[in-house]
Amino acid sequence: MEFRHLGRSGLKVTEIALGNWLTHGSQIAEDVARTCVTAALDEGITTFDTADVYAGTAAESVLGRALHGVKRESIEIFTKVFWPTGPGINDRGLSRKHIMESAHASLRRLRTDYLDLYQAHRYDHAAPLEETLRAFDDLVRQGKVLYIGVSEWRAEEIAAAVRIAEQMGFDRIISNQPQYNMLWRVIESEVIPLCEREGIGQIVWSPVAQGVLTGKYLPGAEPPAGSRATDERGAGFIGEYLTGSLLAAVQRLRPIADEAGLTMSQFAVAWTLQNPAVSAAIIGATRPEHVHENVKAAGVKLDPAIMAKIDEILGSEVVRDPAHTQSPAERP
Ligand SMILES: NC(=O)c1ccc[n+]([C@@H]2O[C@H](COP(=O)([O-])OP(=O)(O)OC[C@H]3O[C@@H](n4cnc5c(N)ncnc54)[C@H](OP(=O)(O)O)[C@@H]3O)[C@@H](O)[C@H]2O)c1
């Protein structure tokens, strides 16, 4: 396994991290979740990503149990706050109240005294940015959070946070967690240039586009049994990728992956890691075999000619408009 700095911070993370959205506490049983975490640890993955909202808070508990007994200093635990964790009016967003309450609940569920990275899961238009950043900074000063980051924030939102942190002497954001893969490149034109200037690393999600870039979804065919597209909760998320033309284009990538000596899945994860702005790719897995296969993307260098061929094949299927980075206009 290879390591990279998270942005310009001193923290090192594994190039490939394991996340548990839609899997732990939801699509897969706890014993399978455990085998996936064990597979990750066996492969040298030390960075784990979750969120308070995943599986209605159950995902953090599953991960906390799976990591229990692992030497705390040997792993990095990342979680997030923003989306609703309960029915209350204040059980959501980035107010000081919710940040403090949710951070403490995450610590309990994850069975740890501190979080390595605490991320604002979206931008909250209903909370003053200074209030959010001060609450995050207090958690850092209390030693409950070591580093802070954001997820799916627009370039101007990140820039405002950097400015306020500088003015107020608050701890700085070191990471952004956006969706990024061969098909979804909306961060390239605005978010990445700003973050590179400010020393903020990208921890990218859905590197295999939720399974689409593994090539297992065939145009015109039923999705494979047990896949995310057949899962009650997952189907709504993966659905936008499942168009005939996109799935046909993905199939045309197969000979290029073969040429590179990689499986489609490894090829997709490796593609995200070619971008030096990326600190880590967060993979999801419903089986330990997914982890064993996908980690082999670490350290892979793709030839520029292969990168160009990918662009040629995917053509207009690639989404690039930065306007797609958007947080809810109102609190969910
Ligand atoms: N910040 C955010 O807003 C946000 C949003 C989404 C995700 N994330 C983070 O990113 C992580 C990863 O997201 P993701 O799960 O969408 O990532 P992904 O790696 O693109 O997709 C993972 C899914 O693809 C399928 N898959 C993966 N490898 C495979 C292989 N080798 N062969 C066949 N199928 C394979 C599996 O689903 P099936 O077996 O079910 O088909 C697996 O659960 C999350 O867990 C979370 O930590 C963050």
C-alpha cells in the first residue's frame, strides 16, 4: 500500500481508503462488513471513512465494532456531520449545537476518544460559516478532532472558509471529499485549482462510480443479482449512471484496461489516483474480494496514451460542469 499526505498537512493516509456508505448497517450483514474491514487491514489500508448519517447512524457503530481492538494509532478514522441524524429541528446542519452533539455521538459509536478527520458533509446555508468553523476549531483544541475537512463544497465556499480561518486564527481545512471518477469530473475546473493553492487534498468518493466502472452492468440487461442497483436504498443513487449509452461506453474501456494489465475496477480506481490533487480514493465493498481486487490500483501509473484513450472513449458521457457541486439550498 502507498501513502500520501492529506493536502499540505503532516497526516499521511493510504492511497486507498475503505468507506461504508450504503453497506455497513444496510446492504450487508455485520459479519460480512467485518470481513471487508479485515480484508482492508490485511491489505494495508489504514484509512476508514464513514458518516453519522450512514444507515441512520448504524454504519458508525458497525465500523466501531469492526475496528475494536485494532491499535488506535495504526489507523485513521474519518467521519462527517450535516445530514439529519434524528427527527429534531437541530439534529442536522452545521450549527454549533449539532456539531458538538453529533461529534460526541460519533465518538461513542466509533468507540474512540478522537476522530482523525471531521468533515462538514455539505455546506450549510442556514448557519453562519464562522459559527461552524469556531465549533470545529473548539473540537480540535479539545483534542476530540485532529484535522478538519469538508465534503462537496464549492470552490467559493472553501475559499470563504480559508479566509475566515486565517482572519480568526482557526484551524484550517486540510481536505475536501468530492465525487470523482472517470465519468464525474466536476471538481477539475474550479475546486481542484483552489484547493491546490490552499494545500487542501481531495479524498474522492465513488471511484468506480458505485460499481458502474467495474463493467458488470451491461447495456440492456438486468443488473446483476445482489448489486447496488438491486438494493432498496442503493438503486436510487446509482440509477443516474445506468443509461444504455453510458454502459456501452464503459464496455469499450475493457480492452484498454486489459492492455494496462488491470481489471476494470482497478483501472477505474487507478485513474483517480493519477491526479496529484487526490490524496486518497475511498472505495466501497460488499465483499472482501472487492477490497482485495481494488487495492491493487495503489501505486499504478497509467500511460498518458491510455489516459487520452479513456477520454476519447467516454467522450460526452463525462460530466464536467462545476455547477453540479451543490449543497441543499435549505437544511434537509
Ligand atoms: N461525502 C459524500 O457525500 C459521499 C458520498 C458517497 C460516498 N462517500 C464515501 O465514499 C465511499 C465509497 O463510495 P461508493 O461505495 O459509492 O464507492 P465505489 O467504490 O465507487 O463503489 C462501491 C461499490 O461498487 C461495487 N464494487 C466495488 N468493487 C467491485 C468489484 N471489484 N467488483 C464488482 N463490484 C464492485 C460494490 O457494490 P455492489 O456489490 O453492491 O454492486 C461496492 O459496494 C463511501 O463508503 C463513503 O465513505 C462519500
